[in-house]
Amino acid sequence: MKFPIAAQVVSVADVYDALTSERVYKSAYSHEKAMEMILNGECGAFNPLLLDCLVEVGDRILKELDLHSLDGCRTLRWRASPRS
């Protein structure tokens, strides 16, 4: 089964976010460790072309995270709207 490329991109982004975000049950991994885990296949199998793209933009991702962080820690950049 072939998944749409948009779904594949979201999947890679979701795994990266999950790895680099702190959760109540785990600490956040560094950008470098998350990249290593994804590229080594520790988090699933991804389209090799997307992995090449991830490597290509890896430094820009890190720069963007630094721009949107507070004291070097990632911050929550969205807030869910309250349920009715």
C-alpha cells in the first residue's frame, strides 16, 4: 500500500515532534538524538527521499526551534480551543 506523500511528511514530523517534546512520562530528546533515532530506523520505516530532505533541513529545524524557545526549552506554540 502506498501512502500519499503528504501523509508521509506528517508522519516524519509527528515522530520528530514526539521525540523532541517533553511528556509526563519521558524527557525530550535533543534534536541530534531525535535525528539519529529517525535516520537509524528506530522509530519506524520512512521514505528514503523524505529522510534525505530531513537531513537537508535539519539545521533549519534546529534554528527555528531555537527562535521559538524560552531559555533553550521548547514551548507549546498552540492551544486547543475549549470544548463546548
